[in-house]
Amino acid sequence: MNKLIKWGLPVVGLGVLAAGWWLGLAWAPPDREMGDVQRIMYVHVPLQWMAMLAMFLNFVAAVAYLVRSNASWKLDSTAESAAEVGLVLGALGMVTGAIWGRPTWGVYWSWDPRLTSEAIMLVTYTGYLVLRRFVEDPDKRATWSAVVAILGAINLPIVWFSVRWWRSLHQVQSSPKTVDPQMVLCLRVSAIGLLLLTIAMLMHRYRIALAERRAEVALPEALPGTGGAASVHDTPKVA
């Protein structure tokens, strides 16, 4: 079953995503104002959604790690994997947004509230991952990075609502009532496909992160070639 999920999930996700993109390119009608340029929406919008979802997962795992008295390395590994996946998706979302912005706004980049807040978000999560690389002690690393994750999550609602709170080049989020049903279907299929891929990436990165944490906190006598040396760590957290 684990192998089926490990390999089946990304394959199904790629298939669904490809179907959504094909429908968006070949079946959905062009936008009334932007024309065919609008079709990049089926790539850009799901990327942004999944990036926000992954970063929200990072926030939830960070809070759970700090709140629970017997916090598990699983929570820390979940937070790390979510930040990495969210950062990659967010960066791709910003690039596709810039490509979309050039023909519609006339520029690749503008210090627009949405773009600026998202840039701050990406810089924050880059700093989160850099912090994790520079702190060697696993306990301190998990605690300090959890605090940074919580502070960084303050920006998530700002990114989402920035187009409503301030004057922005970026359009306000549409709803199914204001978009052609064919466009809605293509967007939903693309989003489902990318969601499956995001889950697959999170699971894969989580397994790697958890293995790294367990190796870091393993008792020396449990490691090959140590012959019963004294422990340099307290009893590891429940895994």
C-alpha cells in the first residue's frame, strides 16, 4: 500500500494536472479582455494556492511543536518539508505571475501590494530554511525555526487579502459566479492535480527530514562502530 501511494499519487497527480492544462489550452474559451494570455491562469493560480496551503501547514506544525509538551520530531519534519515545498511552489507562482504580468500590465514586476507581500513571504521562508541549516542542535533548531514560522505566517492573510485592502494592479480573487463555467472546471482540475503532486512532494520530503532527525538524535551506542560511547543527547523525542 505504501509503494502504491508513493508511486501512484504523483503519477495520478501528473495525469490530472496534464488534463487540466490541456483543457485550459484547448477547450476553455479565451478571456474576453486578455485573450489567450489568460490561459496561464491554469498554471499560476494553482501554484499560488498550493504554496499558501503548504505554508499554512508549516504554521500548524510549528504551533503544534511548541504547544505540545511531548512534541515529536514528526512535527518538526512536517514543518520543514512544508516550508521547502511551499517555497518552491511560491517561487514558481511568482515567476508565472511575472510572465502573465508583462503582457497585461506592461511590466514583469511592480511594487504592488500583492507582489510585495508575496516577495516578503518568500524571503521569510528562505530565512526559515537558512536558519535551520545554521543551527546544529536539533532541539534549538526546531524551537527557533518554529517561532520564525509563526511570525512568517502573519504575512499569509496579508498576501491573500492585499488586493482587497489596498489599491492593486492585481485583480481581486474571482468566484465561480463571475467566471465562465468551462474556465472554472479547467482551474479546478488543474488545482486537484497539483494538490495530489503537492501531497506527494510533502510526503517524500517528510520521510527524508524525519530520517535525518532520527539519525541526528540517535544514541551513539546505537550507531555502527561506536561501541557504547556515552550519549551526547538527552533521550530523543517520541518519534
